[in-house]
Amino acid sequence: MQRALSDIRVLDLTRILAGPTCTQLMGDLGADIIKIEKPGAGDDTRKWGPPYLAGKDGEPTQESAYYLASNRNKRSVAIDIALPEGQELVRSLLGHCDVLVQNFKAGGLTRYGLDYASLKDAFPGLVYCSISGFGQTGPYKSRAGYDYLAQGYGGLMSITGAPDGEPMKVGVGIADIMCGMYATSAILAALHHQRRTGQGQHIDLALLDTQVAWLANEGTNYLLSGRVPTRLGNEHPNIVPYKLFETKDGPVVLAAGNDAQFQRFCRFAGLAELSDDPRFRTNSLRIANRQALYALLVPVFMTKTKAEWVDGLTALGVPCGPVNNIAEVFEDEQIKHREMRIDMPHDLAADGTVPLLGNPIKMSETPVAYAKPPPFLGQHTEEVLEALLDLDAAERSRLRDAGIIG
């Protein structure tokens, strides 16, 4: 079946999460991703375990869950870019690629001659995407950047967590993941431009910039009002009622996004009079009087079970749902139907397969495909160097003996 990016090849010099998120997404959409890794070491996240994939001998492999999460649909080629011959191999491979993605610190590839300025004249159509913590310019450009720092610098932690608690990071590396998503969008736009004009370009993406960009309504709340947003826990700055409530047998979340939903909620809850209360008639009034409203709702939620609230309100078109743990997520009938867990063949796995998260993109004509499991280090070195660079076995053996490839 046709895949949307099947005519695109990407040279992937990324590791950790932001860059690999970008290139995995492009791989799912059909691009040929050639992941360059250091021989004997590879992507840093290969060592970020446990847990590790269980091997056929019952012992853990070197394939960590963290690495497996963002590296499918790629070919691993082990080349030491610190060595001149390794650099030349990468440049030769680049002659067969449309895109280069890297997430070294600003200027980190200059010493290897693999920065954009060193490549743009030889490869004028190249789309070159640099992902870093703080960008290629500015006073922080030389600093190392991690998701945790971006969440701190970018204000997200200041609005996450309980009102009387400490600032809290999100439970996954969301700044990295979102930066990878922005990178994919930017690369696709640059490829569209390249197809029209033949002109490549440099894309400069920073974790901090993208973190600030998706402060979204809280960022513009501040810009319009001048008031610094604070932590609201599970509440919403612009919608009430929008909160976690405890029931007889566990928590649910209620997200009544408009006045009509609030009215239907009140009737179901046996609180019809609240929808006409002058304190709560509109969303703006409910925001001004949120604590008074929540004080009335908290005991009412304790009168029913989770299922009673979720089923009853859902039937009325009022958004209400459970707070699932991760195990419950993968048992949910909707998650199963949408194939958000997949199982791919894997040569090293004890049972021959590895469970992974599915891609959420559903396309009618060019669907995503799961063609390759996350590769083990250097799995495709021979294949790629022979097919793309026509290097014979003797030359590949020489390069391996010299430590240039692995």
C-alpha cells in the first residue's frame, strides 16, 4: 500500500527523545530513516532502563523500553562521526537523502564538518533540521538542554501541580515530544518548498521555544491580563466545572465546557436549581465563584459510583470520564479498537515480538505502516553501506577493523 513519505529518505543524527520522535513519525508515514549511531554505544536511551526487552535466553537485552518507544521504522547504521572517514561516510550517505535531522548542542557538529553551513553548498536542496535545548542563537544557545529544563524555563511547571504544592513536571517528556512534533511539521513544510523550488533550508527548533509556544491559553491569559497564572491542580483557568471529583469507588473527571452541558449535568446530579443560581448561570460567573460551586459538588459526587457518573453523564452528552491507570488504558475498549497497542516482530525478543504504542494518525489513502521494529545497534550498517554507497565486503571489513563502523 502507498505511504505518504515513501519517496523521502532521512539521515537521522538524533538521540534521546525530541529528534527520535520526529524521525519515528516520518518513518511511520513511509520515509526511509537511516539512524546514525556511535559504534559500541548508540543512542543514549539504549541504556535508560530497566525495563529492557526480555531476550530469548530469559535475560534482558540491551533494548530499553525508552529506546523502543521512539525508534521503530528506522535502520541503524553504526558510524563514528568523530573520525574523518566516518564523517566522509556520512556526507556520502547524505548524497542519497532529502533531510538531515540532528539534536547536538548549537555548533556541536561544526568540528565534524556536518553543520548546515558546511553542507549547504554541496547539498543545496537539503532540508536540515537542528533541534536543541535553546536554539542556534541567543545567550543560552551553548547550554545543554533537556526536557526537564524546558518545562522549568518555559513556565509549564509553574502551572502544573496542586495549588499548595511544589511546581510539577508532566509525567512524560512532553517538551521533547512536542518539539519533535513541531520538527516534523516544519520538515514537511520545507520539503514542500523544496519540491517547488529546489531550494533547501535550515530549520532551527528549540525545546524552550516550542514549550513557550504551547503555553496556549495560559500564555495568552497572561499576555492579555498581566496576571501571572498559578497552579490550579486539576482545575481549569477558563472553564468551570472542570475538575477531578472523588466518587464512591474512585475519581472521575468532569469537563462541562459550556452552559448547556452544565445545565444537563445539574439535572442529572439532582441539582437543577444550581443552573439558575445567579452565581453559576454562566461560565464567567462560575469562574468567579468556582470554590462555592465546588463546595456544593464535592459531596454530591460521593453519592454515586464512577460508572454511574460516567455512563449517566456521557449519555447526556456531558464530558465525564474515569482516571485510568496505564494498565486500564490498554484494557479500554476504545484504545483496543483504535489499535493504540501494536506488536511487532523482533529478532531479539523472547517471544519474537515487542509491544509498542501505536501511531494515532489514521489516513484513508496513505495509512501509517509498521514496517521495521526498533533496530538493534548497527543492525543495518552492512545493508545500507552496500546498497547506497556500493561498498564491498572487503571495504566494509576494513572500516570495521579501523573502528569507523560497527
